[in-house]
Amino acid sequence: MTAEAVRERPLRIALLTYKGNPFCGGQGVYVRHLSRELARLGHSVEVIGAQPYPVLDAVGEGVTLTELPSLDLYRQPDPFRTPKPHEYRDWVDLLEVGTMWTGGFPEPLTFSLRARRHLAARKGRFDVVHDNQTLGYGLLGGARVLGAPLVTTIHHPITVDRRLELDAAEGWRRRSSVRRWYGFTRMQKRVARRLPSVLTVSGSSRQEIVDDLGVRPDRVHVVPIGADTELFSPDPAVPEVPGRIVTTSSADVPLKGLVHLIEALAKARAEHPGAHLVVVGKRPEEGPVATAIEEYGLGGAVEFVKGISDAELASLVRGAQVACVPSLYEGFSLPAAEAMATGTPLLATTGGAIPEVAGPDGETCLAVPPGDAGALAAGLVRLLGDDGLRARLGAAGRERVLSRFTWERAAIGTVERYRAAMAAGGVAPAPAPVARPPAAADVAPAVAEGR
């Protein structure tokens, strides 16, 4: 095939996602919107995913979904369940359960092994395989094994989450549990170093991937993602709710900084008694956030909403006087981009890549240091009390998103990396030797697959 033909013809894309439901966080949102925009560009996208299965917008219009079932060990209402004997299908299922029983998180490894088997049986069906942050041993071997060049998105290294959780863990038992749960990050480090082409969503994430995972800088390419600017758009018909602050927190983890926003809300209510917080996410029954809500007497001032549609989310954000991203770290921050797209003024920390999305303090947002409840409170008080500032920041924020962060731009940039991987053949040089040999539990699956 000529180079010109590779550049011009529509592509057949396998998009892998071990956790692709948008209610599970940013990975699912990425798959949903990227697959739709790739199809709009004329490409054929087959999303291959495990439970909870992806929610897709363009099925039948260039996008198909292939379900690659796991044992779904973390499903509600019985997470960490033990499967019935008849549910076991093969040795991968046994590995999945055994890893869970020993306190680890098996899904990146076991999904990669199932995906490897699935793709190997369908060689020639795809032009490119795009992995959405699985980083499992099963995806090593390149086009020889997978049947097409591999491109991998790393939103940010999960080693960052591990580090922040360990910093917040109290007692040796909790720290030991965190280390066991994040044991898969050792695998992800080893796999990342052998990947020929890595996409990430921000300059901050790119540096973290180089520093934390040891990936060569020349293999990491930034393709920013974005907001659905048609859905997340201003609507003057939606009334502004006095005192409403909205934030998104899909999990009660230190990374999201929600506990600092709860404290900031308590401080801000001294000057704005009507200030109240709507959290898009599940209400925690225990832990730091639940404790803070009770300690500050905010039971009636903090509401949690879960399972709402994108349209309902857009309406909720439009009606807020302030959107807040209190995270200690983000690899990109879709909530920031979506809030800005609606014209809602943004208060955000400077954690990770958030400044790359939110822009300069005082121009397109108010920016504060991560983990600083006092600074968050001051920002809330300032925005809630200044109509003109809210209007100015809201308008400037939307213009920033329109010019930089849309899903169409993300899809175009991603296709450029697909074509570069195809032209290069998708083969990376051999990695440098690993200083410490991997544990037997890590290498056994790869050996069993014949690598």
C-alpha cells in the first residue's frame, strides 16, 4: 500500500477499553465521544469492552460494540463477589478471581489477555488497535500478535493515584491494602516502556508518563481531548440558582480533593449562607468526605446526584453560579472543559494539567493551589458576590474551549497518530533491561500466552 493511500483511506479501528462506561469516569467519556467523532470523520470503529459496558452514541453509524465479558467482580450490588462454579470459563477467569482474593485489582491484566486472544483470532480485520489505558501484558507483541499496529492512550499514570492514596492512608494496614490494590501499576510501568506510540491528553500528563513510567519522550504525543460543545453550551432559558456550586467527583478518593471543597463551603457560608454544593457522584457513607459533611453540619447544604444523563448534567451546570474542580491532580479535567463550555464560571486548582485546560487565573477562571481549603473558600466568596466577574469568566471560558478543546479536534489529532503508527509498522525497539526481575505472578500469564 502506498504512503498516500495510508494517509487518505478510511481506517478500521479497534478501540479497547476495560472500563468503558461513562459513569465510571473519564475513560468511558473518552471512548464514547472519540468513537463518535472518528465515525463522523468516515472511519469504522469497533469498540471492544468489558463490564460495565461502554455507552456509545453512534452504534450503527460507523461504530459497533463487541462485548468481551469478564467475571464482573465489582458489580453492584455485590462487589467483590465470589463467582459460582459454572461461571468459570478458563484460566484467565481463575487468575481474575485469585488476584481479587489477594487484594489486587485484576482487570487491566485479565482484559488484556482476553483482548489479545480475541484480536489474534481476527488478524487482518483492523488497520490499527487503540488501547484506552489497559497497559496489560496481553497487548505486548505488536502487529505480529495483535494483527495491527498498537496505539495506546494514557490519560495519566495511575502511579499518581497510588502515590496520593498512600500519602492519605492512615496506619500500616491501610497502606498495605493500597499497595496490594495498586499492584497492577508495576505491570503498567513495564508495558508502557515497550509501547511504540503513546497518546496523552496534556503536557502535564506527558511529563508524568516520562518521569513515572520511564517512557521515552519521543514516543509520547499530546492530543488534547475536549467537551461536547453542542450539548454543553450556554442556555439563557435555564435560570441561575442563587448559591449553587457544582462539582464532579466520581469516587471518594484523595485525588479528587472533595474533602477540601467541603471545608471551603463551610467557610464560604459565613458570608454567603445560601451557598450549597451539588456533587455529581455517589454519596459516601463513610470516610473523610462523609466525616467532613457531618463535622461542619452541612447535611442540608451538600447534595449528591448519580446516574444522570449528559443533558441533565449540562442543565445542572448551566444553572450553577460556580463550577469547581478541587482536584489535587488531573491528567486533563473534562469537568473543567464541560463547565467552561456552558459559560459557567470556573474555580479550579492548579493540580496537574488543570491550568492547561482552565487557562490563566483571572482571565478564563479563578485558580487556587491544590489542597488549600482557605483559597477555595476565598474563590467561592469572590465569585458568588460578583455578577460581573462571573459573566466575564464564563464567556472567556467558553471561547477557550471552542478554540482548543473539542472532540472533533481530538479525533483529527488521533487519526494523525494512527496513520503515523501504520507508516512506522507499529514496532518499537527492544526495551532496556528491567533492573528488578518481575514477580512470577506477573510473568506467568504472558508465558501461558506464548510470548
